[in-house]
Amino acid sequence: MLRRLAPILCLIALAGCATAPPVQEMSDARQAIAAARQAGAEQYAADQLKQAEFMLESAEGYLQTGTSNGYWSARRAAVDAKDTALNALLVSRSATNPDP
């Protein structure tokens, strides 16, 4: 009986995750943007930093809808913002600490 219910319970759990606000993803994006700024991204990777900030603003807008689709879009935008900010961070670190 439990084996038959396991897939259904997994689907319910996944659905619950999709409808929860992406708190961790938003926090990760904010931290990555802050780290990029501290590394000098405003000077060395300004376009990427601005793009990451725009993505985070978009995520915040999606979050305001309070719907599962909005949460999913916010999660995706926050992850993209984090990835873009980390890219800006790497560019900035490379510019300020070139390899010998």
C-alpha cells in the first residue's frame, strides 16, 4: 500500500514546493549581487551587474503576484540573477587579480 502511495506523495510534495515563495533563491541573488558590487563589478562588469539587478527586480515583481506561477517565475528570475551576478563577480575578480 505504501509503495503505491509513495509516487503520489512525492508529487504532492513537489507541488507544495512550487507554490512556496522562493525565499532562499531571492536571498542568494541579493548576496551574489552584493558580493559582485564589493568586488568592483560596477567598474569591471557594469552591464552584467545591471542585468542581475534587473532580474532581481523582476523576481520581486513576480513574487508580489502571490500565485504559484508568480512564485515559479520569481524563482527562475532569482536564480538567473544570482548566476549573472556571480559571473560579474568572476569578471571583476579577474580584472583586479590577473593571473601572473
